Amino acid sequence: MFYYLLKYVLLGPLLRLVFRPRIEGLEHIPPSGPAIVAGNHLSFSDHFLMPAVLKRRITFLAKAEYFTGPGIKGRLTAFFFHSAGQIPVDRSGKEAGQAAIREGLGVLRKNELLGVYPEGTRSHDGRLYKGKVGVAVMALKAGVPVIPCAMIGTFEAQPPGKVVPNIHPVVIRFGKPLDFSRYAGMENEKAILRAVTDEIMYAILSLSGQEYVDQYAAVVKAEEAAARTEKERKFPRMPLS
């Protein structure tokens, strides 16, 4: 109930007013039955904009940090995500990934839409990064189509660290469903999972027009953070007199 209250009364109309998103390819979303919507992830606002424009309810696998933040802001964020029916995902370690897959398959077994960001985290620089194979595992195990989605302009509207969004045009573009039934029963073969994931990422890339980086976003973020730390160690800032 709270999901639809947010979508149609509290949040949805406000998002449409502020971002005025242009929607393309909405006809590719099946009117019923299970499917995975796999998108790029550029902004915190992605979590709300896509559900706001879809006619069907969609459940996202959201990072666990959204449910465990400290203070009033953390409690409000956790309340919002729980009320909207989003599923917390612990992104640390292989077993955590298996738990996320189980949760996702549970959504699909209920004939619902599942929202997934194959990159595993937000892009910190607007580029598209290598996808993780969990989306392929779920698509093959559940035997469901994958609809690629590109969020365009949300990075400029609300880049990482930006609380109040900028006024910037946004496009939400859905592509034709990808059918992987030819790989039925092969969900344990690493080469197949990589091929399926890469096909999904290529479809997102074709829709978004982003620059592609054949590395995991989390790895690149960690390397850049380490480089900054090393630079600060070698060249510490002098105190202002």
C-alpha cells in the first residue's frame, strides 16, 4: 500500500515535475509475468525515477547500507526502502551474492518485475562498468527475459554527493527484451554466465551511449581512493597560517 501511495501521491508526481523524464520503449515492459529490468546506475535518484514511470510495481535489490544508516536520516532512509518493498543486499563476499540471488529469484517466482543494477554500485564518473554475473544466474535459473534500461541525464541531475538535484533533462530508455532460453540449464557454466552478462551490458551501452570500462566499478573506486590516499601521504596539505 505504501509503495503505491509513494508512487501516485507523495513522490511520483514530484519526481515527474522536477525531472520531467522522457520515456522511450515503455512498450517493451511486459504487462504481466516475471522479468528482470537491468539498468545502468548513475544516481541515487535512479531508485525512484524508474519505478515512478513504470505501470507495474518493480522491486529492486538495494544495498544493505540504505537500511542500516545511523541517525535520523538513516532511520528515515531505511523506513522508506522497507516501505517501498525494496530488498537489502549485503555486497561483501560470495555468500552475500548468493543470498541476493535467492532473494531475486523469490521476487521472480511471484511473477513480479525485478530491478537489478549489474554494475553492483553507482558509477562515480558517469561511465558504464563491467557487469557482475548475478543477473545472468537469475535470468537463466528463472527462465525470464531481461529488459535493458538506460538512465540518461541522472548523473548530471544528481551526481554522487549531491543532495538537492539539479534541473537537468532526463531520459529513461527501455530496450527490447533479451531472451536467453538457448542457455537453459547452463547457469553453472562460468563462460556462459560471462557471455550473458556481457550481452546485457552491451544492450545497456547501446541504449545509453556511455563510455564503457571493462573493469568492475568497485575495483576502480578502490584503486582511485588508494591513489588519493597515497598522494595525500606524500604531499600533505600545509596548515593555513
